[in-house]
Amino acid sequence: MDNLAVNPIIDHHLNTRADIKTAVRKCLHDGPTKIVFTKVDGTIREMICTLNADILEEHDALPKESEDGSKRKVNEAVIRVYDLEKEDWRSFRVDNLYSCSPYTAAEAN
């Protein structure tokens, strides 16, 4: 976890993957969030994403159940999010996270 940056969401008091995941998910549920992480291919990616139900509904992106009723297997090492720029679901590995912070409309300009 040495690659985590100190910021309003992730700080030095969060030292387990579970603590970090909980803090990041809270930010994502609160609204648009700017995530910076290392992709599997080694490149750094910045993503504006959310798990906020109101925003997901606006984008018609609420998670849907599979046709056969089966549940998606949960991988505790990743967080699945809705990418607001690509308008699709993406995921990132918690261990590859550099920073997480609330995203405001002012940052878009």
C-alpha cells in the first residue's frame, strides 16, 4: 500500500485494503469522484467515476441482474465503478490506487 497518496479520502490512518476500500466506496457513493490508479499494463489512469444511485439513474446505469438470476462473483481486490466520461462500467485494483478525491464541476473547466 506504499503507493497511496495522502489526500482527503485516503490518509496514513487507513492501512488495510478493507479500510481504504470502505473510504473510497463512501466517496463514490457521495458523488462524482476523481480516481488516479495504475492500470494492469503499468500506465497511470485518471478516471471520473461514481457509485451514486441518483447519478447512475440519470445515466440509466443502475446495475441490472443477469438474465439467469446469477450473481456476479465479487473480487475483494477491485472496486467496480461507473466511469462518467466513458459512460460505462470499469474497475480498478485497490492496491494500485494513488488517490481518490471528490470531483467538482469547477474542475471540469
